[in-house]
Amino acid sequence: MARMPSAERRRQLTEAAIRAMTRDGVARTTTRSIAAEAGVSLSVFHYCFDSKQALLESVIATLTEHYVGVVKEAIRPRETLRETVRAGFQAYWDHVAANPGEHMLTYELTQYALRQPGFEPLARRQYERYSATYAELLEQLRRAMGFELRVPVPVLARHLAAMTDGLTLNFLVLGDQAAAAEILDMITDHVTGLVRHEVPGGAAPPP
């Protein structure tokens, strides 16, 4: 077997774990099945991850980065703030619709972590990461388009994380695309309604 840098091997095993867990569920996915999915020996797996907790943390971080990368690519300043925000939500939603199993896995990971003694911090960090991601995207937009919000960015970030989290679960259960699109329009209007000041041309307002 060709030698591979440890960071790249960890990525390979993490992606294999995501495939296996999406297919078989978290509880039924073993280290042996992940190694087989990745095409490596069990000893290679244990060299890269010293515990299942470390693996799950890598899986959660990687899943989140999948979504963030899609949204960041979509969020670039458009003619209006509303169009920009709606495009970001749509990019995320297109990912949900195209990868329902992967998004279902994120909820299963949360429940698994909450039920396993000592794993609870994984669920906490998972949801903290969601809020931190929204805060980063809001700050990115604020700097690029030049606006002020009526509420602190961390508060709005937690609010949006909770709203999209609930909407995603609702869609996974009910599968109603039309209803999801209407709700995304409403969330977009809600966000843009919280803007106090917008500078034409995207020049950031003075601090």
C-alpha cells in the first residue's frame, strides 16, 4: 500500500466513515467497516484515530465544511442584499435536497453523542460550529455590502442556525419542497428586515 500523509489518510477515513454511516447508521458502523470502506487495514485506522470520539468529531467537522463551502461559494454580493442572502440559503437547500442522507446523518450524530456518556461535548461543539459559521458568513456579508444589523451578529447567527436546523429536519420528515421554499423566502425577508443601514456600493459604514 502506498504511503500517504497522515492528514490525507485521516480525510480518506473520514469520508469513508461518512459514506458508511449514511448507509448503515452511526450505531451499526464499526471501525472495521470504515477501514474496509476506505480500503485500508484496521491498524491504519487506529494509527489515524485513537478513539471513536476523535473520528466522530472529524466526521462532524467535515460534514459542516461540506455545507459551508457550498454556501460560501454562493454568497457573493449581488444587486441587492436580499438576492445575496436568498442565494446563500438556496445553495444550502440545494445541498439538502441532493444529499438527504448526509443531512440525516448529522441529526443521528447529535442523538448518538447525547446518548453516549462522555460524548456530549461533541453535540455541543457541533451546534456551536453551526452558529459560528453563520456569524462568519454574516460578518463576511456585512463587510462586503456595508450594512448594520438591528441585533448583534452572534444572536442572529444562533437564531438562523436554529431556524435552518428545524427546517432541514422538517423537510427530511415531510419532504415538502414547496413549503421549504416558502419558508426560506420568509427567513430571507426576516434577515433583510433586520438591516438598519445599507451603504450603496458596498462601502462599509464607519465603526
